[in-house]
Amino acid sequence: MFTHHCSACSRRQLMFFSQVARSTEVADGIEVSFTCWCGEDQTALLADVTATRTTADIAAGDRGLVAA
Ligand SMILES: [Zn+2]
């Protein structure tokens, strides 16, 4: 699983790999497409498949899972 800062609901959500509809290997890692808990389609770049944060989370800063 990994966390993702959703651009639609502006929440940091815990996503499960079972929610990933598509994954594409790119130069910087793996780009995944999935549906957020709010229902919006999202994409994220996982720089390392063992990482638990997406690059969007890292850019947004580490505010904790409960941050709104
Ligand atoms: Zn969302």
C-alpha cells in the first residue's frame, strides 16, 4: 500500500494496490492509475515500489495520515 495526496478531495489517502487499475513502468519508477476513495481517478508516480509515499506526498510534505 501507499499514500497519495488526492488532487480532487485534497486529502492524503491510504491506497491499496488492489485499487490500482493500471501500472506503467516509466523512467522514474512506476506510474499507477487508481480510483481514490472519493471516486476520482488519480495517477501517481511510485519512485520505488517498496516506498509507502508517492512523489505527490513528498512534494506536499509529511503531514501525517490524518491531515485534511
Ligand atoms: Zn480523493
